[in-house]
Amino acid sequence: MLDAGNTETYSVDIDKRIEFLGLTQKDFAFLRANRGLSMSVLPDVLERFRDRLLAIPKLKHNFANTSMVNLDGSLLTHFTYLIEGDLGEAYKTSVTRVGKVHANMSLEPVWQVNASGLLVADLNRSIMRKAGFLRRRSAIKLTGILTRLIMMDLEIALSITEEMLKDRTNTRKLRIAQNFRTNVSNTVETLAATSVQTSDSIRTASTAAEQLSTSIIAIRDQMNDATSKTRSAASLASVSNTQVTELANKVSDISDAVRMISEIANKTNLLALNASIEAARAGQVGRGFSVVAGEVKNLAAQTTHVTENINNHIAAIRDATERTVHNVTTISKECDQVDSIAQSVRSALDEQASATRDITLSVGQARTGSEASVQQSRSLQETTEDFFTTLG
């Protein structure tokens, strides 16, 4: 009737259906003997049948791309097989094509059944009218045989339509299932791969966090040791400052003593000068005293020279002591500053160590979750495979 547009083949068992309908070879011989009567009314019946089909908008839309000449020719050829009782391979091909066309048109069975009912009624009525009263008995028998054959034809077409739609539905289901399987499999594989990568990344991050935590602890221990040594140095600087201050005080005492010696030497020198003057006045009697006065004067001069040297050394010691006091004081202050900085760094390290512990804990939990995700992904993939294996 129409181009079905596919290559599906379906088995059509005519013999069993003929047997079920109770038709015999005599019935088919009678059918062929009265072929002229049936064929005389068939073209008009099919034309009215075609007009009834096209009067329905849904069916008219389905036949929109079909040539009316081809449609009329296909209908006439198909029903000629039935009228002549020619139910061989040509008829099987024709009825198969009808079933496929109905399937391609998504034509509901209600339309096929009602259309066949209208066709049978019109054909029987036309045959009875054409036969007239004298051939009424033969017309009744003829319409009975044709009615059973047309109903058989309808049943075959419906079966092929149903089988074809079922095959298409199964094919579509298999395609959807395969696509779903492929998509699920790809998704699960991607999820599994991503989970593995995430797990590896988390494992690396966990190792790095642990190493960072260890490094921070080592740095903090070193900072504590440095702080301890800095405080010890500050304490030693403080002690040194005290000792240098005491030394400066001692030097000051020595300077005072040297100054007293210098004053005594000056006075002794003055006395020796006076004694020399008096010895000179005494003449020969005071010569011995003059020698003693000269020696005392020399001793006073040496004492003055020595005390000057001592004063110079004391001045140098005082300058060095003052510089030392200044340097020790500066060192002590800088040690205090270093200690303050070390305390700040240690405090920051403590906070960083605490944060690193939290990060390590969080990374550990994430690692556990990631490993669980990997396991669940693999389990989901296995379940999916089992599901589709069960579906076949």
C-alpha cells in the first residue's frame, strides 16, 4: 500500500488461520467462481473507503505525503488477493507491508478495526445490491467468506503492527539501556578516577602537612633553645655590667689614691727644695743634709713621673671601662629585644602548629572520606555491571 521504509520480516502463518476460520477448498473455489461479482463493486467500495479515511484530519495528515494513485492502486491490489483467494507469498508481502505502514503511522488499532468494519459493511452491502434477489443466496455465502478473510487480513496486519512496534520498543529500550549503561559506566569511571586522584592529592597533602608540623615543632624547639641562650647571654651581660661597674669604681678609688700620692710627692719636692736652700745657707755643715735633700727631691720627681704614668693608664682604663659598660648595656638591651621577638615568633609558631594539627586532622578525615568514595564508586560500578548483566 505504502513504502514501509524498513526491512523487518515477519512470519505470516495463513494455513492455521484458514483452518481456524473453517474455510475449505470448496469455499475458495466458490470465491474464485464469483470473482466477477466482487470485483465489479470493489473499486467503488475502495474509493468511498479512501474518502472516509481522508475525511478524518488525523488520518489525512498521515497520508499527506502519499500519492492518491499509489494509495488506490495498493488498496485494489491488496483486496484483489483476498477476493481471488490468492493467499500466497505475494499476499503475505502485501499484508506485511500494510502492518508496517500502520506501525510507521503509529495508527491505533481502533482506527484499523473501525476502518475494516466500514469496508466490510460497504462491500457486503454493495455485493448484495449488485447480486439482486435471484443471486441472493450466493451473495450471502460470498459476503460471509469475504468477511472472514477481511477479518483475518485485519488480524494479520494488527499482529504485524504490534510485533513491529514491540520490536521497535525493545530496540529503543536496548539503545536507551546501552546509552544509560555507557553513561553510567563513564560517569562511575570518571568518579572513581577523580576520587582516586583526590585521594592521592589528599594523601600528598596529608604527608606535607605532617612534614610541615614536624618542621614547625623542630623550629619551635630551636627557637626555645635560642631564647634560652639569649636569656642566658642577657643574664651574663647584666652580671658583666655589674662587674665592670664595680671595676670602674675600683679604678676611681685607685685614681684617688694616686692623686694623694701625687700631692704628697709635690709636697715632698717642695720640702726638699726648702731643705736644699737651708743646707746651702748652712754651708759646710749643711752639705750632708743637702745631699739627702737632693735624693729626696729626685725621689719626689720620680714619684711624680710614676704617678703621671699611672694617671694616664687609669684614664685609658676608665675610657675602656666606660665603653665596655656602654657596649654591655647595649648588648643587654638587644638581648631583651631578641627575647621579645623570640617570644612573638614562638607564639606565632604555637598558633601555626595548632593550625597545622587542625589541617592534618581535617586532611586525614578528608582522606578517609575520599577512600570511602573510591570504594563506593567501585561498588556502584560493580552494581551497575551486575544490573545490566541481569537485564541481559
